[in-house]
Amino acid sequence: MAKRDVQILNILITEQKIDVSSLAQRLGVSEVTTRKDLDALQAKGLVLREHGYATLSNPNYVGGRLAYHYEEKLQIARTAADLVPDGATIMIESGSCCTLLARNLADTKTDVTIVTNSAFIADYVRGSVNVTAILLGGTYQRDSQVLVGPLVRTCAQEFYVDRLFIGADGWVEGIGPTNADQMRADAVRSMSESAAEVVVLTESEKFGHRGAVPMRLPGKRLSLVTDANIPQEWRDSLARDGVEVSIA
């Protein structure tokens, strides 16, 4: 992402809404250039244009969450993409890092099949000829745009893949990754039964935070891709727990 795009996202994260002329002045570029930048960010689902203003996408939706720590998430996604060879079939759960992984695979790989419970991800890569998205059935959560419930397990049982990629709302020492939503956590457990390895994609700030619901993935090979700001004590703790850590 260009430096100016990062500046725009940082301004919007702080101010939530800004008019185009003020934004252009702060960036030191013309309004025409600013509108082009905003159009490109809107195409990625990061911002919304409205009547001469720009805002972040709804933070309750995946597109809105993508803007926060975008550069860190993008690097995490690129590192995770190195784990996926051309022609692979993988599972991807919902989340902003997972969404950027799907986008990276669509842009850089060939003949990859993505099995997902995220309607947002399936839509996000729909224009790519390099990936095929298979959407698992279930009950649709409007805000997260995720399919949950017992049908997820039933559908996931029709597959077995090398890797399931998931996000996390927190990580608790001795417990592992956590989620803020019980139904989404249960969907992750259902999908994990059809994968040899679970790879968690999350920013370092999530460590020490906790969602209300532990993922509880006993017996699964667990690995992590995160950014370089993860504290050394957490790296040591994860190593003791047998979690393989990759730094983006």
C-alpha cells in the first residue's frame, strides 16, 4: 500500500470522517488525486465516499476492520500466503487478516480452492480466475457476514485439507486463541476437524487480550503468523506450548 493511502487510513481512524478538500490539504496533493486515492481505497472495502466526505467502512463489518493496522495485517497475510502452494485446497475462516490472505492468494497464486464460511471472503475474491471459493452452509450472521451453526460442521465434513487459517480476538496464556462470539468459535472448531493444521493469523496487540470464548482446539497442530512487535515473553510462552511462530 502506498504511503499516502496509509496516511489517509490513519487520519480516518482518528477522525472517523473528513471532507475531501481538508484531506487534500493535509496530504499536500490536489483534490483530484485525493478522490482517486479514496476511490481505490473504497474499491478495497476500506473507506466509503459520501457527498464530498470520506469515512471508514462500518467497523462492524470486515471491510471496516481491515483499515485498522492495515500494513501489519497485509504483511501477515503475505507471509501466510507462502504456506499455500499453487493448486492447494485450504480452509479460511472469517477475519481481516484472513480476508487479506484470500486476496493475496487470488492475486499471486493459481488454481487455489478456498473453502470458507465467510460470505465476505467469497465475495471479496469473486473476480479472480486464480481461486475457486466454496462457501459452507449455515446460519448467516449479518454483521460479520459469516455462516455459523451445525450446518457448518455438516458441510465441512465433506473436505479434508492441510491447513485451516483463522483469526483471533485475543490469546490467553495456557488457553490459546479466543473469540468474542460463541457461534463463530464453534464454527472454527467444526472446520478444524477437517484440517491437519490450524494457522492463526493475528496482530501482536491481541496477545494478553481475551475474547469471551476460548477456541479450544485440543490435539491440533497449531501455528501462528503475527507481526514483529510480539513481546519476547509471549514468544517464549508460545514456544513452551508448542506453537510454531512465524514473524511477518
